[in-house]
Amino acid sequence: MRQVRFLLPLLAAALAGAADARPLSPDEAASLDKAVGIYLRAVGRGDAEGIVAALPPRMLNVFAGATGVEVNKLKDTLVEQTASLAGETTFSDLAAKETGREADDATLPDGATVTWVVVPTSFITETGGKKARNNQSLLGLREDDKWYFLRIDGPERQQMATIAYPFLKDVSIPGAVVTPIE
């Protein structure tokens, strides 16, 4: 964790500004909708490998650097942990809002460009016989013509994401809302 605290100010200093929001192009919207569908189906099936495969490689590198674990070993660990959690929870009624999405573009300190969008999602979870409706934002990041996804459901996750994607520092991402279902 000490490494993360040391790296965060250095990376934050290299902030790349995000462009003004714009509508997704038809091709971007189609590829995003397809990728979101694949991701949500993986969540619904409890497909740990599919869920972890949707994480941005930059984030995996940040996690690996923060934990001192090789990226491939980290992926294996994340798949195991995700499978364990998926075994305890069932997901149903997974949906994503498909209309009115606005994208932003950013250039990272290494010169890579990223298109990003916040995708409102909703789903029902059942754990131990208790159900809840979840409404939360999914951050979609397009790098090298591929969409990746992150759940940023609190300040800690956003701070970690900011290490890989400095433009997120000043972005307000709606928090998750979980409502018990009786």
C-alpha cells in the first residue's frame, strides 16, 4: 500500500485532461452495447474468467504493482476470488441503460488515448435467501478498440482507478444504490 501512496501523487501530477462529453458514434455505441452484454451475461452466469477478462490491463498492472504480485498470478487470484463470491450470490434481471450515453476522450501520460463512458446498470442479487435491487454505474473504458469495465463504487476504488486513469480524479461517478427486496 505504501507504493500506491507514493505513486498516486506522481501519477496525479501527470494528469491528462478529459475532453468535453460527446455522443458515442454509431460504431462505438454498437461495440459498447455488445461488450456490456457479454460482460453482464458473464456476471449472470457467475463466469469468473469472463468477469476478470473485462478488467482493463492497466488496472491489472496497477493492482499487480500495488500488491507485488505478477499480473498472471493476480488474474488467477482474481478469478478464484470472483468464483468464490459468485458461488455465494445469484444475479438476475441484469440490465444496462443503452440510450443517451455520452462519451469522453482522454490522453494518458504515455500518449495512449481512451474513450470512456459511465453505463448505468441494475440487477438483483440474492445471497443467503436475501434479495436486493442494485443500481450502480459501470465505467466503460475503450483502449486499442476494445471495451473494458470497472465498477467504481466508492472513493477507494476511484482512487485506485485514478492511478491508471488520471483523468478520473475529478470525475463524479454516481454511487451504488442497494435496496432490499422483501
